Amino acid sequence: AAFFFFEYFARVDPSGMLDELAAHFRVQNYQLGELSAFFYIPYVVMQIPVGILVDRYGPRLWLAVAALVSALGAWLFAHAGLIWEAKFGRFLIGLGASFAFVGTLKLATIWFSRNRLGLLAGLTQGVGMLGAAAGVGIMPILIHHWHWQWIMKAVAVLLAIFSILIFSCVREPQGVKKTTDVASHGANKPSFFRGISCVLKSPMSWVNAIYAGMLYAPTAALGELWGTRFFHHIYGFTQEKTGLMMACIFVGWSIGGPLVGGVSDR
């Protein structure tokens, strides 16, 4: 969950340094939008493969490797001299980040009873959103004191530390893999396509996905990227104030996540 926190911090960092990035790479707004989008390309594409991988092989190793990949992406982003190098760094951050939330949920299903899954999912989401709030709220303040490249280097180091901590501290019960092996040789072997078909045929899955997507899209566009700059240039607020305004979106998520998760469990 702490990895998810710092992954989200790295995800929203560009929102607080758009002017600095535009000047450094000599690009326009649409190219900054492309730069941000390079995080979401692997993040979206990898969601189903990530679920398969953590189910089959367990989340511990994958989470550790993912944190290291995100650290490498943040380090490359900090050292980028050309816009395509920064895009590749964002791509690696998104690739590693795609394991954070799903891997944490898998750990929750391993170590806790099912009647706590909603609360644990909400708490994990809340922790991540606090990372987002810290990123958009604190970044404009940090930019006044340190260069954006030094900040990204610090984020990279923290992600690398979490890679080591995950590999050292996270544990998987020995029976998990054995159970999976036994199930894989049984007559009722779970089919990937059967599982996907089951989800796609569920009306509630579509309702939930459409609702979540339409809720998240403005959160990502406004809260994670353009909101700080929009309110700064259009309404004349200081960047520090607009950063705190955008942070309120994620503070709301961090409160609502555990609250709704706990209510849903009950």
C-alpha cells in the first residue's frame, strides 16, 4: 500500500511542474498531455495480465520487480534531455505501477477474510489517493525550493527502497502455490476465457465499470494534470493554492474509499 502511495505521488508529479517541463523540453501543452498519457498506456493494457500473473505466481516478487521498474522510470525521467526520453520514463513508471493496486488486493485475499475485502480495498485506495494529494499539493511548494529533476531522483530512490522492503517483508503462505498447482491439474481447471466471459456477461460489472470510468476521467484530467495550471492561469490563484485545491479531490477519495468499503462489507 505504501508502494501504491509513492507510485501515485510519482504519477501526479508533472501536474505541479508543467511550466518547468515545458521550458526544459521546449514543448507545447499538447505534448505535455502526451507525456502524461504515456503513464496510462501500459497501466491500462497490463491490468488483466497483472491479475493473471499475481494469481498464478503470487504478488511478492511481482510487486518488488514492479517497484524497481517504477524507480528506473522515475530515474530516467529525471535525467531526460529529450521529450521521448521523458515519455519512456513515464511509460516505465506506468508499467511498474500497474501491479501496485492489484497486487495489494491479492495480498488482502491471501491474508484476510473475505468479509474485510471491501474495507481493505478502500484503505488501499485511500492510501494511494493520499499520495496523489501529497503530489499535487506539495509539488508546487517543493518546486520553489528544489529543481524538479532532484525531486524525481528522490522519488526514484524511495521507490527502489520500497522494492527492497517488499521483497524482504511481504510473505506468501506456502499453501497458496500448492493449492494453485493442485487446482491446475484438476478437472475444474479455471479458464481465463471463461472468467473473462463471466465478467463481460455481468450487467453489474458494466454498470460499475462505466460509473468508475466516468468518475475517474475528470479526476485524472483535472486533478492529476491540468487543474493546477488551469486555475493558476485562468483565475490567477498562486500555484501553491491551486495545488492544495486539487489535493482536496484526492483527500475526498481517501476518506470515501475506506468508508464506502467498510459499509459495503457490512
